[in-house]
Amino acid sequence: MARKLELTEAKQRAARFCAFQERSPKEVSDKLKSWGLSSDDAEQVLSELTKDGFVDSQRFANAFCNDKFEFNSWGKQKIKANIYQHQLGTEIIERALDRINEKKYFDRLKDLASKKWLSLEEEELSKRKQKTLAFLVSKGFETNLIWQALGDLTD
């Protein structure tokens, strides 16, 4: 009887953990295991939480992609590289990335490029391009879009 109580308590704690913010199944599983649950028990609790709507891979992926774009100004490449650590399916990740508005995405890229470009006023033209390109690549934007944005800046 004490075993069921432990699982019930773990499920309640995990539900509170999930209610705070969107969590990936991997995050929830890792948290359950850190509380001392066996892998089988953690999977059982995770399954129940998924069935009850506390854990949803697609909802997590959508929130992750949206937040990293909106608040961190990350490009799709960086978002994709970071979301893989949550061990979600490729199709789920692609659907979440497709939800980012293309016009807004390119506008954000142009805005970041412009700010970086203006911050490098003292540099010669080739250095400015190189540093702006490196900055935007580090933010995770695609090089073909970066060159397009740089072309708009230098014209």
C-alpha cells in the first residue's frame, strides 16, 4: 500500500512541476528519477501525466520554439540544436519551427543585423560584414538569409 502512495505523491509533485511551465517528457522523467523513482515507475507516472494533459511533446516544442525566438532572438538553427537535448521527434520539432512567422523571422534578422552593423561603425567594411555575419550565425540564423539581410544593409 505504501508503494501506491509514493507513486500518487510523485504524480502530484510532478503535476505541480508541469503546471509551473511547459516541460518535455525527458525533463519530467529526469525529475521523477531524481526523486528516487525507478525507471518503470517514472514511465508509469509520465504516462499518466501525458494522458491527463500535463505533458505534451508538441505543446512543449511549440512553446520552446516561440520563447527562444521571441525572447532570446534565436534563429531556427540554434533553436533546433538546443531542442534536440529534449529528445523530441524530428517531426514534432519541424512542426514547431514551422509555426514561426517567416516575415517576422526575417524582420527580426534584419533588425539584429542593423543593430550589430551600426555598433561597428569604426570598422572597415569587410570587417563589419565579417563580424555581423559571425554574430548572426551565432544567433542561429541561416546563412542565405543573413547574406540577404547584409545585402540590404550595404546597398
